[in-house]
Amino acid sequence: MESASQQTKKTDVEFYIQIGIVAALALIIVFAAGKIYGNPGANISGDAGITGATILSSDIIPTGVPAVYGSALGVSYDDVSASNPKLANEVIQKLSSYESKELNSEQMARYIKIGSAISCEYCCGADAIIFPNGQAACGCAHSYAMRGLAKYLLINNPEMSDYEILSELGKWKVLFFPGIHEQKAKVLEANGIDSTDYVNLASNLYRGAEQGQISSGGEMVGGC
């Protein structure tokens, strides 16, 4: 039979083992939470704080002539609006003019990287505007315009970074779908993400963040 002191020691050991198990579980929970919240794209809430996010179309709509290529292509951000669909389609045709151009191997590698990072999901629903081999993945006019601009910049302005080119594609995508991106901008801002960065706003980085928030402002500019 165990003595009183032995029983006390046994109870103490069991108690410390339980404390150790609880501490280990707590560490696992903290680590898991850190993994989730450390990834900005893993915890986008579609409704948290939306009413507090004061984002207007004017905050995200690019204006003026694109500094690098606007004059060369004869395009202006101001020419794409729902009030003048004819002019908007003319601009889309200009942006699409390089869509069929051939790229060398270096340009193609960059093109695939850029084109795979953005889609025209509000029109054709494809995962990206190109397939992994660089071929067109969506036949809508908006995708033609984004692919054409990407090729134009890769050929004529190779000094631009992939991020800068993707940002330019994002600006036009916002112009093509202004209302939807206004809603998405509110969701991003409510989650502490900069919606004035067009890669955040229009690329595949936070694709679907606006789901459940689309209201009557979901108009499309330009033919699909």
C-alpha cells in the first residue's frame, strides 16, 4: 500500500503532466492562429466592418493619360466609362492591338507570370486571362485588352517590372468593372488592405473578396 507521501508525489506528478499538456495545446492553438492571420489572403472577411469603410469610385478610378504608354497608344483612362460605350470600345480595341504579337522566350516567361496573376472573372469566369502555356484563356474583349497591353509593355517598355505591368492591367480592369471594384475596395479596406494598390484590388491576389457584397453598382463597361 502506498504511503501518504507517495500518493502526494503521484498527485503532484499527474498535476504537472496535465499542466504540460494544457500548455502544449495552447502553443499549438497560438501557432495555428499565427499561420492563418499571418497570411493576408487567408482571412478576408466579406462583411466585417464594411459600413465603416468609406470608399468611393473616385478613390479607385484612374484618371488622365497613362504616363508610359498613353500617348503612344492614343488611350486615356478617362475614355472608359459607362456614359460613352462607343469610346470605351474604341479604347479596348487600341489596347488589344498587340494581343497577337509574338514574344521571345524571355518576354513569354514574364508574360505568363503576369497574365496568370489576373483574370476577367466578372465576364468570362476563367482562372486567368491566359493558360499556363501563354495561350489566351478567355475570349472576352476585356481580356484581349489586358493581354494586348501586357505584350505591348513587355516589347516596348521592358524596363517596367512585372508588378508595374500587372498594376497597369489592374487599372484598366477597374475601369471595365468600376462598381464591383468599389465594393471590393470596401472589403479590402475593412480588412486593413490597401485598395489603392491595383495589384491588391484587381489581380487574383484577393479574388472573390467582394463576394456577397455586390449591389446594384455592378455595371460592366465595354463589350464582353
